[in-house]
Amino acid sequence: MYVANTFILKATSTCNLRCGYCYMFEQADRSAEYQPPVMDSAVLRSAACAIAAYCAKFHQPKALIVFHGGEPTLAGPAWFRQAVQVFGAHMPAACSTSFAMQTNGVLLNDDWVNLCAELEIGVSISLDGPPAVHDRQRTKATGAGSYRDAVAAIQRIQRHAGMQRLFGGVLCVVNPSEDGRAIYRHFRSLGIETMDFLLPVEANWDHPPSGCASPTPFADYLIPIFDEWWSENNPKVRITYFDSLLHLLVGSRVHSDALGGDPLTMVVVDCDGSIEPVDSLRACGNGFTKLGLNTKADPIERAFQHPTFQLALAGQEGLCATCRRCELRDICGGGYLPSRFRQANGFDNTSVYCADLTKLIHHVVDACALHLTSVTSQPCV
């Protein structure tokens, strides 16, 4: 039985940035154009009721509500206060409910940080590197960059005693034309200890990455970051992608949508209450995530029977023949689902990042083996 424990709530369907790689506004899907700009109170209540009913029915011990967009802060502080109150009133007492938000940080002033601390909403901020890197893609409608605003938001959180434990770190989209190690060092210079690196989700076999001189440009970006992080050997510094790789290498299960091939454990509720599978499947085509289901009328679990949602639930059972034969299958898991898409045969393909994943995983394995050899060769005292 598939069990969801993460619920992505699309607080808004609009944004104050125009990021070139955005799957919401800049790629094939145009669904956001037909959505209300902000999730209204009736939809918010129907979403909370549907999620609460699901968690009660399937005896979920915990649930994570992630406020997303667009840019979620455009919903305004009052919306967030109402959202936490509505979920607090409806979620079953036996289900521990926590809240998080993924934001570009542009509007995250002191009042916002205080509110997030009060409501115990964890905050993660999108940051692609130093100004010259970040501002190349993550621009405002005027064309101005957003780096200064994002870093100011991070610093506000770092200064706020109540928010330090709620800071989810930064999310960086990999750009293989940049120096990964330099970007990691920049994050560390800002005092950032939690971070993740995301392979561009808009790329698939119909639209593969272009302009890359190396056959493995994304691995070549990530490997120097791994080496720097591995050498630093600081347990306080967490890179989610590498943490997942290391857990998978020792046989642990990892509920990641990027690695391991476990069935996804998330559900998306769009601005109008539509129930959808993993949001980045929007990159596969216009309306691709639309199932015809809505929290106003349908229970959450009805979505699990839909063919598109079944693709997200299949895990390793849904891998192509090449992936099923691969020695790295249990680690890679076929990679991120949208990256396997091709119009001609759906998801029956390897990842468009297959060569990169293979090179990266072998590098991590070699680093671990070298470390073990070094440890076991030390004389006993």
C-alpha cells in the first residue's frame, strides 16, 4: 500500500522572479496561467480536510505540509497564519504535523522571519551561487538579479535564534558551465551548513541538456563538490544528495525523488485544489500532471489509481530493461522520473543524466573504499 507523508501545497500560482529553467512558467506546461493567483480560503480548507482525512484513514504518524508556488510568500502573512490554524484544527491528534516553505527569499523580511518562527514553518531558500551565477538565471521582472535579497533573507534567518533550527538550507540548481567547487565554497563562506543540488528537471530525452562540452558535465560539476565536502569531514555540513547516496550505498532505504527508486511519498495540491503527482512532471508536457481530481470532491487516495500517478508510484518496478539490469540500480534507482521521459515511449528509458549518475556514483564508491582502506590499515594501539 502506497503511503504519502509529504503534501506540497501550491499557495500561489504566480512568482516575482522569472527564472530561465522554471518548469512552472518557462517550460512546456501552461497550467499556471489558468490557476487563481493565490489559493483561496475554501480551497485551503478542502485541502486540509482531504489531507487530514487521508492521514486519519491510513494512520499516518506524521505529515509534512510544504508551502510552495510559484512564490509562496506572495500569498501574504495572513494566508500563512490561516493555513497553519486550519491544518491545526483538522489534522488528527495522532499525526505529528510539521510545516515548511520553499522560497526565493525576495520578500522574506524581519516580519516574515518572525512569523515563520512563531508558526514553526521551516524555510529553505533557492540560491544558485555567488551573484554572477545566481543573477544570470534568477531575475526579477525588471531584469535585476535576486542574489542580494536571497542572501539577506538567509542572514536574517541565521541571526534569528528561533529560526536557526528551522532553516532547511539552500537549494541550488546545477549549472554545468559553472565551477561547482567554487559554489560550494561560496555557500560555506555564508555559513550555510545544509544544502542540496538539483539536476535541472526540465531536461528529458525530448529536450536533453545542450551546449555541454563534456559527456558528463553534471558529474563534473558535482564531483569537486563531493570531494571538498568529503575532505572537510564536518558532520554539521549536510548535502542532501550526497547523504542519500551514502545511505543507499550501505543498504539503507531513502525516500528521495532523485535516487534509490523507492515509490514517491508525496502528493501535490495545486492552487485550485487539484490533486497531482510530483510537480516537476509538468516539464513533460502541457497539462501532464492534471488528473481531473480535486480536494473539493475527491479523497487524496483516489489519485493513486490514476495511470500518471502510478508512474510515480512504480519505483524500481517501473524502470526500463536497461536500468533493471544495471549494477547501480539500487543506488541510482533510474534517477529522477521526469528525466526519463520521451514522448515516443513515456518513461521506459534510462535517465537523460545516466552517464553523469554512473560517473558520480562510481566516484563516491571509490572515495568510500579509499577511506575504509585507510582506516583498516591503521595499526592497532
